[in-house]
Amino acid sequence: MKILFVGDSWRGASDRAMREALVRQPDIEVDDVAPDLTVPRYNAWLLRAQNRLVLPLQLRELKKKVLVAARDFQPDVIVVFKGAYFDAGFIRQLRREIAPIVNMFPDPSPHIYGKKLKLAMHEYDLVISRKKFHPALWKSLYGYDNRCVHVSYGYMPSLHVRYEPPTAFDYDVVLIATCRNEYEMMMREVIERLKARDLKFAIAGNGWLGTGLDKAGDVTFAGERSGAAYVEWLRKGKIVIAPVWTQVKANGAAQPGDEMTERTLECAAAYTFFIHRRTDEAKSLYDEATEVPMFDTAAELADKIAFYLDHEEARRAMAAAAHARAVPAYSIDARAREIVTQLKSVIRS
């Protein structure tokens, strides 16, 4: 099977992890187009402003690259990861001229990234979602008539796996996540409840500067950390917090949020001790008494941080048990085998 894969190329990206896993599957030939090489992303506001000015030209160039690659490679199927840059007309053109086209969708809702993606999602022959709840709600809540199936997340073996626990820690507590309002409120309460213990916190990810959490306690803002740096920063903390994005709204209406993310698996693969937001899906992956403790509220999270900081042996035993559970069973390669089966179902005879 020949697959044209359209997804980002930076190390640590979900897209790249899946592309590499597909390449490792037997009897699969992959060519790729990396949108991030044509449409770069910046953190600095001035660069973002400049990028908006040239974005229409970048998107035109990206579409041209996809079409040229597809016409030259003649794939059996085209796989687009998320596809936020592509409109419905372009997806129809690829289907009509080249091959069936599949969207691999990683996020809680296809309605929260603008009208372009929301409308384009109708046009895919198949959507492979990482959210367990999507297939049952695909028509009734999201309004789509095409087929949606669920294949879960997986960690990237070459990047995330460590086979020994960390031996030294720079921080008591580490969180690596993009700042969201619910995460900020959670961390504000946790820091306040644990103030008397004089703990050292590190928070990495975009959007945290300006929240004032660094004034609430001994908090280091590490900025965005991806690739190998992401794993190294996870291992800097005695305890890692693994939240999930539960407060998702589309056009002002609440929609289902995450129950797990890649972080749910990456923390275990990296041999860290972590405390995860309690969800049904997380509980199906780990035993919270022996592998991964879980929390519902910031108060419960603060209590568990305090308890496990005082019980090093319990942390070590649970990190080892979670690692054994996740490696290799929760790898991206295991998911890629499921993906290949789904891709074969849309190939034209």
C-alpha cells in the first residue's frame, strides 16, 4: 500500500510519530508533505503578525506541494493529520483526482478550529479519531455523515522511552501543557494549598507568562519544551501532573473534552511518576492504586502531591509499574497496525 502522508515534521509531533510508525509497517510505502516546512509557527507576536500577512501565499504553496506529490507518487490513499489548513474544495479535488483521503484527527472537537476545518471534515472518506467518544457522536452531535472510527494515542519509542528512573530532581512538581483556563485555576489552587511546604514547581508550555503563578510561589516558567527537551523536563520532577482538557466549547456550547492525551502514555514511557486527571479512559489504562494515582479536584491533587512527596518508595514502585504497563503495549507502532487495517478499508479496488 502506498500512502501519501500530510503532517508536521518536527520531532515530538504526533504527525511525525505516526508517519514513522507507518514506515515501519510491512508492505507499506510512504511519501510525505510536511505543512510546518511551508507554514511555520512562531511564538513571538511580531513574527506571528508577519506570518498572517503571507499566510494565503503559504497555503497556496502548501496545496501545490500536496498536489504535485500526489500526482507524482500516485498513492493508494492520502492521509491528512488534522488538516486545519485545507478547505472542503481542496479535499474534494484530491478525492476526485488522486485517491481516497483519510483524516487523522487528534483533538476533542472538529468544531473548535474555525469554519474551514469544520466544513472540510465532511469530505473525507474516513476520519480516524483519537477520541473514544467521537464515533458514537459523529452524526448526532457533530453533524457528519462520513465514517468515523477510533484508534487511540501512542508514545514514540525512539523519543519517549527511558528504561531507568531519573536519579536526581530539580523540582518537586512539573507540569508540561499549553496554558488553559482550567489548568491555570487548578495550579493556582494547588500552589496555594501547598504553600507551607515551600515546594519548587516547574511549568512548561505556551501561554503561562502573564498568569502571575510565578508570584504565587516558587514557580519556574520553562517556556515551550518539545522533542527530547520535553522528555528531559518531565524527568526533572519528583511528581508530574497530567491534566486533560475537559472544558471544551464550540460556538458557546459545551462539547465532550479529553479523557486522555498522548501525555497519558508518554509520562509512563519516560519512567516518571505522574498523577493523572481521573477519567474512565485513564482508569482503563492504569490501576490508580498501584500504577498511576488520579484526581478529580485541585484539592485532591494537592493532597496526593503532599502524600507522595513523603513516600519516595511508593513513587518509584508506581513509576516502574506504569512503565511496565505502557512499554511496549501503548506504543505508536501498536496503533499504526490498527491504522493500516482502517486505511485498507477505503482503498478503491
